[in-house]
Amino acid sequence: MLIVDIEKRLGDFSLGVRFEGESGVTALAGPSGSGKTSIVNMVAGLIKPDHGQLLIDEEVVYDGAKNIDLPVHRRRVGYVFQDGRLFPHLSVARNLEYGRWMGGLKHDAAQFKRVTELLDIAMLLDRRPGALSGGERQRVALGRALLMKPRLLLLDEPLASLDATRKREILPYFIRLRDETKLPMIYVSHDAAEVKALANRVVMLDAGRVVKTGGVDLL
Amino acid sequence: MPELSPEEWTAVALSLRVAVVATAVSLPFGIAIAWILARKSFPGKALLNAVIYLPLVLPPVVTGYLLLIAFGRRGLFGAWLAEHLGVVFAFRWTGAALACGVMAFPLMVGAIRLSIEAVDLKFEDAAATLGANKGWVFLTITLPLALPGIIAGAVLAFARALGEFGATITFVSNIPGETQTISAAIYTLTQVPGGDAQALRLVVIAVIISLVALIVSEWFGRRAGRRMHGI
């Protein structure tokens, strides 16, 4: 369960949105510049809203009125960035283990195996990020976010940097993830086909406001 | 090349010791200050920056004299340090290391600061979302990604420390076996008749040490650079 009710002024742009997310995939759709990435960054804690409230999994992670602002590293929110952001100096295996290491979690061989098999990345473990293709990189980034055992997964246009063939190749992994885990996800995209294939519900944004919420038939 | 005399060996060994200690001790401070200058904004930042770079523009003799006032036996800090911690800088090789460290500090901080500024904040953000607090982000992301610049900064500081003359001779004088580094020995030799040949030998050694340091640094830098590009 996720409740987003936030306001933020970024230069000339003003953002004011309220929506709720349940389990499954909530897509944030809308033209570029409508504030999708800013919302996701505020949920992650990378940007601080001006006012409002953020609840993740019943926990208040931000409340402007009560001066609550849980730091990023304690929010347990997995984030897959558009550009992957794999740490270039670490092997794929150590990238995958980074969240577990930082979170002080025990090694969970079963989960590691499940995730690397789900994403078909087991054969990449010894490689360095520079030696991966775009699609492999995004799969590893997704695996890295899953292995920190997040309570919410943020996906900010994770396929946008890939060509059409690669997109078709990776989308099934996201669908499998949606169907095989209970993990709530926020999926940012301006690609209607992607959203239709993946999302359970859609939040349509324009110019920093929610214009419509509903099922994928909104698109 | 003829054999070096024991006195010359002493000067070479002392120079290496002074430069190594000056670099090693100042490196943690250099990294800390460089990080602050690269990542933080606060009132007085311009002043801090100016103070750090001061030894680069002040006449070395002035820096040496200021060190004498501060860390001499009766100096502001020198007296306290000698009494409470038993650390004496005046006319000791440790004083030479202090002078060299101070003189080399701006070069070290400059190189490290540039490399920290070049570390993309997006990796630090990604690490934070994965549960790393600020300290761990620094240790596991920023520091390793800035490594080429840190090595370059350390080698630059080492080379600068090795060649330091003005501040050292002003602060701790020119005592053979204690504070007479290669530079001071060369200076002494050029002041006595017939010292030219000996001075030249030390000059050659200084050039060789500096060249080796730069080549080693370049090699490390390229290796680290490849690593940082994820290859």
C-alpha cells in the first residue's frame, strides 16, 4: 500500500499530486515533463517535497507537517533507473549483493538463485558492467533492486534506453516479476504499449497534476 | 656514475622518508578536505579554499617562518605538543615532513577534489536507495571511483615534498642526518668549492626519483581508470 500526497515547486514547475497504489503495478503515464520522475524521486527520498505526506507499507516516510523525513537509505525502496547505474568498479555479482551488504541482511542463497534465474543473469556474475549489453545491464539493475528485499519497487523508464528488439526481450521479465512476487511496483513510462502489457492501474499525469486514474483502458 | 658517499646516501634516504611520511600523513586530511570542498557548500568555504591554497602562492620562506612561529619549540602549538604528546618538530626530520606536507597539500587537495567532483552523483544516489548511509556511500562508491585522482594527488604531493626546500630550511634548518634533504644537500654543496660533482650526482638522483614517481602514478592512474569505466 502506497499513499502519495505531495506538493513540490521546482523552479517554474509546480507539482501537486495525490494517488494511492496497491499491490501490483501502478503505472505513472504522461508526456515528458509531466513530473513522473520527480514523483518517483520523492517516493525514494532523493528529492524532498515541500508539503504533504508519503506512506509506504503503512509507514509514514514523509510528513511535512510533522517534520518526518526518513532518509533514502532507510526507506527500503528499490529503484531501477533509466540508465541502470550499475557501479562501474564492481562486478555484476557485487552489484547484486550491494543492497544485502549495506542492509546487513543475511546471505539468502535461495533468493539469489531465484532472482538470477528469473532474470537470466546467472552467467553474467563475473563480468563488469562495462562489458554488458543494454538489456543485460537493465536486468542486473532490476536484480540488484530486488535483492535488497524492498517493500516497493520504483521503475523509472527502465526500457527507455533500449531499442525495440531489446524492449520486447525484457518486458516478459517484468511481467514474470509482477506475476511471481507480491511486490508493489511503480512503473514510469510514456510508452502506451509497455504500460498496457504490464500495469494493473494507471495514473495519468499532465503538467504536474493527476488528470485521470483507472485501468489500462485509459490509454 | 661513481658511488655515493655515506652523507649523500643519508640525504637521499632522509628525503624519501620525509616525503613518504608527509604524503601518507596528509593523505587522509587531503581526502577529507577535498570531499568537503567538492560536495559541501557552507559559509566560509571560499576562505577555507584560500587557506588551503595559500602555501602555493606564499613565498616558501614565509610558510616556513609561520611554521616556526606555530610549531617551534616555543611556538603556539609546538610548546603544547612537546609538553603533552612529546611530539617535537623543531630541527627534527618530523618538522621537515610537516613543512613538506604543508607545501604539498594544495596540489594533493586540488587533484583529489577534481576527481571527487567527477564522480557522478547518480551512483551515490543509487547506492543510497540500496541502503547505504552517507559514510558507506563515501567508502564504497565515491572513494573507489575517485581513486585515479587520489593516486595522482598523492604522487604529485610526494614529488613536491621531495623537492621542497624553502619552507623546510627556514623551519628546521639544514642539519646533516636530521633535516638535510636532497635539496638542502645540493644547496650546501653548491656553496662549497669543489662540491659541483657531488651536487650533480644528487641532481641526477632527484630527477630519477621524480621520473619514476610520475611513471608509476601514470600507470596506476590508467589501470584505475580502466576499472572505473567498468571494463
